[in-house]
Amino acid sequence: MAEAVRPPRRAKAKASRTKTKEKKKYETLQREEPAEVSLPKTSRELEVPTPACEFKEDHLKVLTESQLQNDASGQNESEMFEVPLTSLTISNEESLTCDTETLKEGEVTRACVGDDAVRPKGDPGDNVGTKVEIPENFTEIEEDKLVQSGPLESTLQPAVSYIQQEMENLQVRETQNRKEGKEALSLSSKVLQNVGLQSSCEAKDIFQPPRVKKLYPQLPAEIAGDVPALVAVKSLLCNERLYPELPSQPEVVPFTKEQLKIFEPGSWLENVESYLEEFDSMAHQDRHEFHELLLNYSRCRKQLLLAEAELLALMSDCQNAKSRLWHFKEEQLSVQGICADQVKVSGYHRYQRVEMNENALGELKKLFDAKSEHLHQTLALHSYTSVLSRLQVESYIYTLLSSSALLRSIAIHQEGRASKQIDSIPSDLCQLKECISVLFMFTRRVNEDTQFHDDILLWLQKLVSVLQRVGCPGDHLFLLNHILRCPAGVSKWAVPFIQIRVLNNPSGVFHFMQSLALLMSPVKNRAEFLCHMKPSERKPSSSGPASGTWTLVDEGGEEDEDPETSWILLNEDDLVILLSQFPFHDLFQHLLGFKAKGDYLPETTRPQDMMKIFAFADSLVELLAVGLETFNRARYRQFVKRIGYMIRMTLGYVSDHWAQYVSHNQGSGLALQPYSMEKLQVEFDELFLRAVLHVLKAKRLGIWLFMSEMPYGTLSVQMLWKLFYLMHQVESGNLEKLCTALPPAECKKHLQDPEHFVNFEKCLSSMNSSEEICLLTTFAQMAQARRTNVDEDFIKIIVLEIYEVSYVTLSTRETFSKVGRELLGAITAIHPEIISVLLDRVQDTIDQVGMVSLYLFKELPLHLWRPSASEIAVIRDWLLNYNLTTVKNKLACVILEGLNWGFGEQTTLHLDQAVHAEVALMILEAYQRYLAQKPYAGLLSESMKQVSYLASIVRYGETPETSFNQWAWNLILRLKLHKNDYGLQQNCATVSFSRTVPEMTESPTFHPLLKAVKAGMPIGCYLALAMTAVGHSIEKFCAEGIPLLGILVQSRHLRTVVHVLDKILPLFYPCQYYLLKNEQFLSHLLLFLHMDSGVPQGVTQQVTHKVAQHLTGASHGDNVKLLNSMIQAHISVSTQPNEVGPVAVLEFWVQALISQHLWYREQPILFLMDHLCKTAFQLMQEDCVQKLLYQQHKNALGYHCDRSLLSSLMSWIVAGNITPSFVEGLALPTQVWFAWTVLNMESIFEEDSQLRRVVEGELVINSALTPDQALKKAQAQLKLPIVPSLQRLLIYRWAHQALVTPSDHPLLPLIWQKFFLLYLHRPGPQYGYGTQCSIKLLRISPPFALLCCSVFPHPGL
């Protein structure tokens, strides 16, 4: 704000010298200033910067109170403006100070206050201008303190033009009471009069208007520091105010339809009448020359048809007479005679005798003569006249098209639209349109002559194609008017006559919208045009019951239309096909500003463009709404749905564009733009509201389906409340009046009224089921639309209404329970916190709802919900205080089962760990209460099919105890109770405990757990291992935890055992000996494997390998597979940094598995070993596995063992058995990875002992030796305690393994490689056989010879 200062005394002389010069300049400027500007009044929502005050260099004049009152009374309302806070605004405790700024010589500065101008309380609609003139002799201001208040005299020209531009786009404000304006001026004058009476007051800067220039020139540096007070003002009286209070922010209201026409001036519906008048002037051409030619051609065709029919009749008569010309008689001759052998014989001969009918011959002759006469005279004549009349029509059309060079070129060459115009085109087009009207007239007649009809359509197509190329949009509308007045079935031949091009066409939008207005409007005078098609004028084509008139009835059985007038209507297929000719996609591309190459740049949209889009969409919806009213018949149900789809598509495009606009302009300053975001949002809401009102009017035709697909996400919350209320009042009527009478706040108040739902039930009772489903679906869609800035009350009231209708209300819940369940599930998927609202309502109505509540909560996305402590308390009460057969107990089980007990998106627990612990103890208490006295062993729970709790109690008919037992174990295993739960999994965070792991005896909370452990309950043992220090300490687990693990194994809770091992084993991988040396743990592990395979413990150890295979088979239990998955997961996590490494995990499990006696005969162990060997191979850690197997293999062969074991082993071999090996039999077809590891280990033993090298040498030196003899000599030479059998040599083993390995196994090439390395091995030159393969000498061995026949079937190998 400009600051006025008082210069020191020494500047007075300089001011006096310049006084005359400045006075002349002021007088010149005063003469050049325009007259007083009178601005129109604006509406409250106008936020246009208003010129508020003007400062001039002149003496201030004091106006007395009477003068101010006279001036105020002399002003009319049009001269009253808003009172701004000018540079002389004075309050009780503040006076004015002004900044200074250098002014150019002769320049007048005007300070304009814009959006923050103060409006008087008495008359907020008027503006008050204040003009303050600055005296020339500024040093004498203390003596001449004068203030003048009056109307605004002049403003800067840019400001005036800016205001005028803004006034054109905004609605006019209503005038206020003139008396209030006078009171405001009187008050201002009294205050201003007291300004000069105050002795002294400190000046302060109280207001800073935007874009204000400096009022005074820059002060010299020497006097800038001495700034005296400018004005001494008198303090105001108590409760006295200089200006009225600022009114509250005015409410933004939408434009009216008349105001929207500024952006979309097209009067499409009004133009229909004008185009209809033009059409009527040319549609009737009864006396046209071309009409006479066509009529003559029609008569000739009729005569020709009659002649052809008469010829057919003559031919039929001739055929009848011909059939009577000959008369056939059947006759028979009998002959008898005696043969040479004196036998009497007889014979019969049958034949026809023909007699000519003379009368028929004469008649036939006459008919032939008549036929010949008719053919050569009558038929030939009519055929000639028909062809001649057709040629006359063709000649007329040719002459018409040849009369104009442009028409001729288009008709001949069939080029595109005419690029040049000729002066005679209007007259030529007039003749062309007249001929087209004549042709259309003949399409509106009942004509059984297909040739004549085809000719009419052919000529019509030719002339229409010419008109489409040279005509204007009005000519296209002329064609559409004709088509709409053609009989039903017009879409079969007239669809190409509608050609609308929007893109790259200046008049494309006009053509589209006006054509759509014609199609949607009622067709006037259609009965007059189809007067020749009346049923009374038609000849009955058939008789019988099938020829009766069909009557179309609506859903209620009432007749939908009058049979006397239904023949006038078009078919629904005609309308659908005609509407498909309208390029809506191109229209929206043009509307949304798509570029020529299809580029879509919503960020370039300006507020003016957005307003134009809203206005155009409103106009388009208005036209489609006219169609809803025009075709409000049951026969047009599908067409009306197509119109509803177009309305929804229009709102969808505009909504998406509006969302893009909001996203690109969010947070940007739009105050200076013509339309703020708030204003545009109000306009979009109003557009949406008008569209919804149109759709609600046509509810009988089933287009409510599109209400559920409307884009509610871009609406404001206030409009959502309003629409929600209107949809409850659809049966009351007068929706438009209702929506204007009630503001959104009132709508919200009515909806929250307890009596509201009673009225809503009555409203639903008057609808059919499909409408009710559409209405509820619409409510659900409205609740799902907004994901940000959500009104929780709005979502809550929708959810409760759907719940009441679907589950509580007796008259509707049977019909809508399934629909309501799906809708509530969809809503809560977007707003999971609403589940708390449903739980609270179900708690109140569970006695009425019953078992259906289980299906409801089964459908809800409980995995997204985070229950509060109070809600957990409710679930606890239901679970512990109601028996298993009650609905509350079952519902608690369903809710707990559906919650997400895993990790969320941020790798943290979805529910707090304390909730996991609380629910675990809650389940334990319930288990102790309901199942403590019933021994439900683990075998029962493991054998049950893994299904949900609801399925187990409903579908499978299990007892409540069985279902609860299965549910409890399934849920307890999902809880994250141990600190290592998923802590070793990849990409998963370790569960962090806020406190140290508790002891069972420390807290009274764990008293039920301690009681369950002492009682030996399996579920208590698991929780003790998972929650307490027993499962978190190595020492306590070895002392107290292993017996608890044994209880789980013995009670056959094998899946639970895997979960326990998953939690606890990571603690022992760095110190494996604690468990590997614990016989009790190893026995429990072996018992686990035996129980899962289903074979009694010790059976497979007492029989041979072949018998054990028949007992166990190749299958293993699911729990062994689960254990293998756990091991693989531990190995995978161990490869991460700061972990123990995969070798530690592999060594632990290999030692644990091979510590069992005769472990290589146990199928579960072989299954686990096979996967361990595979993982070791993939991680290139085979050495750690082979090392352990190598040591045990040497022990099995007698190395490093006592003599008793060696003697028993020798007796085993002497008895004829082969040397023991970890690969029983010749090979393993299923555990290939394990076989690969074992054979590699045995090959290391063979190489270390030099057995194969010595055997090869013996055979080379003495070819007479057998392989067995060579093997014994090698044993004696090497002094081996025991030598493997001949079948155990690696060359045999690799060959057998290669033959049984599946062809798609990845190890097969490596196995063959191992075999051929031995088979093709050269013994060396020291034996004299450097060029021969020594192993070929082994072919004398019978087993090897048999094997070679399998490997090498070709005799040459």
C-alpha cells in the first residue's frame, strides 16, 4: 500500500516553485479523463478485481455530514459499489501510513483493490467507490485536512475491459434494499467527518491490496528518515465501526441453462421445427413430372404382373386339360393250353388301353390358342411398355444429372466431396431433392413387385450418393427426415444414407448434433406420410390364427401400445442401426481436444475449455434425454438402454477428462483465472445431476442398470449426498423440484433420520426385483467411487442400508441376501474399516440374522481389516461364552479365520504381534473349555480334508467338536508367535518382539498354557514351544522342549511338528551337536517319518529292500513333503549374508537322516536325501554330502570297525549276497540325484583303494583270468579287508543307472559320461596295450556281456 509522508519544512520552497506547473498538468489530465464509469452489479460468486479508489493531486475537501447524506441519497442503486479498504481506512486503534513510489511526470496512479474488497453489511450487493485527492501543497496538510467521499469517477482502461469481459460470463447479482445502502453511506460519512478531529494517532499499515503501484515519488535520501505523522484522527466511539463486517464467503452456484448457452449456443431442438418446415415444402411431390413417370412405370409393372399371372393361369389350365386328354384302362388276357407232357397250363397278360377324349382335345386346342394369343399380344405389349417406361425414368435421371457439370462429374466418377461450386448448384440441388422426395414417396407404399421396389432403391441410392457429395448439412438432414418417415424395416436399405463426419469437418459437430436431435425427437406427420400403409388398405395375405394381430404388453401385463396406431412405429432394430451411424467416438475425440495424430494432452486444457466441455456435454445429454422420453415404450426397451449407455459414456468421458484436469491443476493458483476449481466442480456436479434426473425418469425401461456404472468418483461429497437422497425419492415424483428445494446439508439430515429407512422400505416394495438390485448396486458403486477425502458417514449409511435390506428386513432378505453379500464385500474391499460398522450392527441383530451372517463375513475381505481392542473383546466373548453350536461362536471362528495373520505390503505384520499372542491364548482357553475331555488326536485332524471352517460345518456335516478342533489347529499354526517366524525366509522381515521372551510361570496370563502343558495337551505343547522361552533357548529346548515335541509326534500332529522345527532349528544350525547327539530327538524324527509313511516302525528294517519296496511303495506323506519344503527354505535363507551358510544346513540334515539304522531302505529318508543331493549339486556343495556318505560307506565295508562286525559282514558276502551299498539293487530309477551322489562317492573309494587299476592290470597281464579271479588277486595284492562284489564295480553301476534314469532327467548326460569314461579308459603303455581299450576284455564276464547287449544292441560295437 502506498505510504503518505510529510516532507520537512525545507522542501516547502521547492514545492511552491513546482505548484503552478503541476496544476497545469493536473488540469490537462482532468480534461482528458473520461466520464464516470458505471459498472453493472455482479453476483456474489464473482471474484473479479474491482477498481476501488483513485488518488489525484488536488486539495482535500471536507464534506459535512449533511453533504455526505445528500450525496448518498442522490445516488441510485446502479452507482453503488463495494466499499474497499482504501489507503485512508481508519479503525479504533490504527491510523493509516502510506508507502511512497516515484511517479513519472504527469502520471496518475490508481490503487485498485480486487478480491478482498469490503462489502457493506447493509447492502452487500452494491459497491461504494472512494476517491481521495492529494493536495498540491503537501506541507500544509495539517491545516487543510479534508476528505471527500463520492462515486467512482474513472478507472484504468485495462481494468475496465477486464471487468467487462468477466461480467459477460457471470450472472447478475440481485439488488438489495436501497435503504440499507443509504444507512451504510450515512455511517461512512459520520466516520469520515470525525477524521480531522483527532489530535494525534500512530499510523500503521492495516491492509495490503494486490498489485498496487506506489502513490508518491521516492523521497530523497536526506529526508527519508524523517517521516512525521500524516493525519491526526479522532478515536471512534464505543461499538462504532467504520465499515460493515465482511460477509461470509458467498456460495458458488451453477450456471442456468440459459447461461450455459453462452458456451454452447446451438439450439438443436428449436431447429427441428425449422428444418421440418423446409422438409415439408419439398417432401410432397404428387404433381411432379418425375412422379408421373414413376407412377406410369408402376402401372406398367402392375399390368405386366397381371399379364404374367394370367399366363400362369392359362398354363395351369392347359396342364389340367392335358391331364384329361387320354383315358387309360387296365386290361388282362387269360390263355390256357396243354404242354407236350400233357400238363394243363395257364398264363395272364396285363396291359393298358388308351382312349383319347375328344372334348378335352378341343378344349386343349382352344387353351393353346388363347395362350399363344396372350403371350404374343398382351404379355409382349406390357413387357414392352414396362421396359419403355423404365427407360423413360432412366432418361429423366440422366438428364437431371447431366444438366450440371458438377453433378455429372460426381455421378460419373463417384469422387469425393465437391471442391468447387457452380452458380446453378442451388437450383440443381432443388430438382435433385424433389426427385429424391418422389422416390421416397414410392417406398412408403405397399408394393408386392420386387422388381419395382429394387429399381426404386437403386435410383434412390444413386441420387442420394450425389446429394451427399454436393449437399450441405441441411441436405443431410433432409434425407434423415425422409428416412424417419419411411415404414418399418427402413434400416435394411437406408442406413448408408446417413453419413456423419465429425473430424476434419467444420460443420461436423453441427451435423452430428442436429441429426441426433431429429432422431431423438418425435417424428411429426409420420401417419400422414404412411397413409398408404394403413392395415385397412392392405389386402389380407393369409387367414387363420397365425394371421392375427400381436399385442405387446409390459411386465405388468398391461397393453403397452394401441394396435390401431402401432403400425406407424419404427422397429427397434431400425432405431438401433440408425443410432449406430452416429460416430460418438469421433465426437468425443473432437470434444476432448485430441490432435490429428491421436495425441491426448489434457494438461493443455484451460478453464474456459473445461466449461465449454461441460456445456456441450450438457447439451448432448439433453438430446439423449429427449430420446428417453420419446421412446418410452416397452417395444423400445433395448434402444432406450442404448441411449442410457450413451449418457453413461458421455459422463464417463467428461469425468475422466475432469479428473485429468484436476490432477494437473491441483494446488495451482487459479484465483485469477475466469473459473476457479470450485466453480468448475459445481458445474460438473450439476451436469451429473441433470443426467441422473433424466435417467431416473425412464426407470420403467430398465436403464437403471447404467446408474450403477456412473462415474461417481469425480463428484463432490455434497453432490453424492444429494444424489443418494434423490434415489430414495424416485417413487415420489417431482425430483427436479425436490433437488432444488433441499440443500445437501438437509439431504444428509433427512437420510440420518430414523424414520427414513421405513420410508425406504415402502419405496422398495413398489419396485420389481431388478430395479431393487440396480438401486442397491448403485448405492454400492457410490460408496466405492471415492478413495480419498472419503465421508465416513456417507459410506456408513450406505452399508447399513444394504445390510438392513439384505439381512434384517423380512420382506427383502430372502431375495437380496446374496446380492447384498457381494455388494458389501465390494465396498469393504475399498474401505476395510467399515467392517467394524458391520460387526457392531451384526452384534445387535445377530438373533434376527442367524446363520446368514456367517456367509456374509465369509464374503467380506477380512484380510484387509485391522480390528480394534474392543472388537477383539467382542470376538473373545462370542468364542468363550457361547457353546460351539451357537451362531455367535461360529461367527467368531469365521472372523478369526478370515483375518490376515501374515505380513502386509511393507514386510511387517498386518496385525500387531500382541494380537497374535492374545488370539493364541484365546483359542487355547476355548480348546480347554470345549475339547479338554475329548481326546481328538492328531490323526483325526491330519486326515481331515483341509477346508474352511464354514465348509466343514455346513457342507461336510462334521460334528461341532470335530470342526472346532480342525479350525483351532489350522488357525494356531497361522499365528506368528515365535521370533523366528518367517525370519529366515527370503524378503521377509523378522518379527520384532517388544520385550524378552516370557516364561510360562512368570505371568498369570500364561496360566491356561501352563495347565495345558502339564496335562499333556498337544495344542498347549505347541504354544509353549512357540511363545515361551522353551522354544527360544537352546538349553531349555534340549531339557524341556524335546519331550513336548515328542508329545506332538506321538499324538500324530505331524504338520505341527514341521512348524515347530521350522521355528527352532535355525537356533541349532551353528551348534548342531546339541541335537545330533540327542538320541531322544533323533528317535522322534524317525518316528515322525514312519508315521507319515503309514508303515509301522521297524518293519522296513526287518526285511530286504525288495520286500520293503512293496510295503512302502514310492509314495510318501504330505508332511514329509512339507518337511522337505522347510529344509529347502532353510538352505535358501542360509545363503544370504550373515547367515550360517548352506553347508551347515546340509550337514545337519544328512547326519540326522543317515544316523538311523539301515536308513537307505526308508523311502521317506531317500526322498529327503534325494532333494538334499539335488540342492547340494545346484549349490556346488556336493563335497560335504559325499564326505559324510564316504565315511559311513567305509564303515559299512569294514574299515574302522570292530572285528565282530567284520566277521558278520564276511559271512553275509560268503552266503552269496552282494556287497552292501547305499543304492540297494542295481540302480535307483526315482532317486536319481541321490544315486548320482552315492556312485560318485563310491568311485572316490574305488580310486582311493586303486582296486580298478589293479584289476585292469591283472586282466591285461593274464588274459586267461576271469574278472572274479582278477578281483581276488587285487584284494590280496592291496590287502583290502573286504572287496566289493563284481556287480558293485562302477562300470556296471553307471551303466545300470543310465538305463533306468528317465530320459528327461537333467543328470542323464552326466551319467552316460561317467560310464563312457570307464568304458573307453586306456590302461596305459606299461601293459603293452596302448591302442586297445582294456575294458573290452571284460566282456568275458557273463553279467557284463548281458549288460552290453542292452547298452550296445549293434553287434559291431
